[in-house]
Amino acid sequence: MEAKQWTVQIYITEEGDDTHARAVLSTQDTSIVTGRGTARRNPTDRPIPEIGDELAASRALEDLAIRLHDVASDDIVALAGHVVP
């Protein structure tokens, strides 16, 4: 059996009190799915960049999971010819 390897890369940028993350899934068949997440630091909180990175990345991964599920659902519909509950 052939092992498959999928890769997720997370890109994080900061703009002031906002942290943005983009999670990009690449598969062996060159499929790409992207999720996005944002975290906003309350100006009264101490600036701890790692927390913003963690929150934004986790939200991007959550969005990626939802988008990947949607891709799988669309594939099922295409193969079945009708919406699967």
C-alpha cells in the first residue's frame, strides 16, 4: 500500500493588534485547499505575539477543516448525482 503525504503550511502575519493566519493544504494530486483565521488583541492586554499566532493559526486550521469537508461533500455529490444527507 502506498502512503500518501499531505502538507499543511501556515503563514502568519501581524498588522498592529491583528494577527492573520493562512493554512494551505497541498495534496499529492496538486489539490490545494486554504483556510483563514484572524486574532485581534485587545489594546488593554499585554502584547504576547505567541497567543495571537496560536489563536489565528487554530482558526485557520478550523476553517481549513470545514473547507476540506465541503470539498469531500461536493465530490460525493458529483459521484452520486444527488445531494447526500
